[in-house]
Amino acid sequence: MKQTVYLNGLFCPMEQASISPQDRGFLFGDGIYEVIPVFNRKLFKFDAHFDRLNNGLDAVSIRNPHTAEEWKSLLNQLIERHPWDNQFIYLQVSRGVQMIRDHMPADNLTPTVYAYTNPLKPVSDKIIQQGIKVVTLEDIRWLRCDVKAITLLPNVMMKIAAKNQGADDAILVGRDGLISEGTASNLFIVKQGELFTPPTSHKILPGITRLVIENIARQHNITIHDQELSQNDLEQADEIWLTSSTKDALPVCTLNDKPVGSGKPGPIWLKVKDYFETTKLAIIDK
Ligand SMILES: Cc1ncc(COP(=O)(O)O)c(C=O)c1O
């Protein structure tokens, strides 16, 4: 189906959308993005995504060109133009077009705003039954992983390295020997029925799915610890999950070619996944 995209105030067919090659997003990766899931045609946790977008834009000194209400209105128009009940919206704000390339941004640039939507497909039965395969890799990213910057070259390189090792993804190990997250996801482990996840810091993206899962765990009396995790903790885990807006929580069943726990998606994952599925629509705005 032909997709309609939003670019700088206008909706147009994706093939017709174009930006200047002098856009600082193109030249420097100078911009911030968000991915927002849409369930039953409603934006999921819009306020949390908007806050994170604002925090990222503030961190890199780009002004947010829209208020929350303006964003909601344009994203809802994008949703309405597509038939899928479940979607995921990609939006990005770059610093704008600058005719002379210079690391130093010119004053008063007009940010470039782009958004489009895709159908959100359910996770495959194969993954639900067998989980995914990951390897650990050195986290080669910068020290502001809390900022959702469009500059994702290290993530791309680590994803390729994982694939070259026959894995679906990688879990990243920092220079301090501690586990941070996945290449595009947060990390949870289960040990003796309790959940552990690395605390928010400059080393990880504060994932919205991470927050939702922490809340679900608390509501269902699953003890949760925000705690630094070592590679040894990972290797000893009964369950490992990777969480993100487009995949909810994915069970990791093979780590560096060894089975995680029983080698099958674990019981706590199954429980939390079911809670998530059944409460998704009720917590859409909460
Ligand atoms: C590096 C990284 N960590 C964590 C996440 C998960 O964030 P969220 O749950 O908000 O999608 C993402 C999502 O893209 C990510 O790229």
C-alpha cells in the first residue's frame, strides 16, 4: 500500500517526500527521533514519548518545533491515513538545513520534522516458542546513550557483528564490564523469580517499555531490582528479555551459543507478556 508521510507541515506520498542534502540530520546525524507504538489506532504512552523527545532535544539544544497537542494532532492524522489497527510511528527532528557545512550550528535554523507509520506485526510464533539468539559484544557507543539521537552507526555496526556471528542481536557490555542493554532494546534478567534491570543512567536509553514492564511487575508482586549487572549475572540468569516498543519483551533463549535457563522462554516472561497483552489498551494513556 502507498504510504503517506508527514514532512515539515505537509502530508504527501512517501516517494514524493524530499529534503535538502544540506540537512544537518543527513550530514551530521544531528537530530533526535522517537518510535511510538499505536495499539487499536491509539498512540501508546504518548506523554512519556513526548517527554523523552523533549529531554533529547534539550540535551542537544534543538528547539522542539511542536507542542504536545500539535504532535498528537499530526500523528493522529498520520494514523488515520493508514488502515492498520496496530502501527508504529517513526518521527525525527533534525536541526535543519545549513548551506555551509560547519560543525557549529548556525543560529535560528528551522528544524526538519519527519514522521511516517508502519504496520506493527505481532512477534512470530517461532520466537514465542524458541526465543532469540544473542551474543555479548563490547558496547562501542558514546556516553550519552540516554539521548535518542539519530546517529546510530555504532548500533548498526554491532547489529552486523551479531549477525555475522549467527545471532539475532547483541547484548552490550560496557568498558566497565557491566551490561548496558541491547542494540535497540533494554535488558531484563530473571533470577530465582525476581526481575533485575540496569538502572537508568547515561549508559542506557530510558525505554518506555522498560517502564511499563516495571509497573506491571510491581502490580503483580514480582520483585524488581534496578541494579547493575555483570556478564556473570547474565550467564547465570534463569531468563533474559530484551524490551522495546515494537517487540514488547522478547525472550532470549541462547546466549553466546549456550542455553539460557531451560533453553525455552521462561515462566516469568510468559506471565508478564500475558499481563502486558491484557492491560495494553487499559494503560494506553496512564
Ligand atoms: C538503544 C535502545 N535501548 C532501548 C530501547 C527501548 O526503548 P522503548 O521501549 O522506548 O522502545 C530502544 C528502542 O529503540 C533503543 O534503541
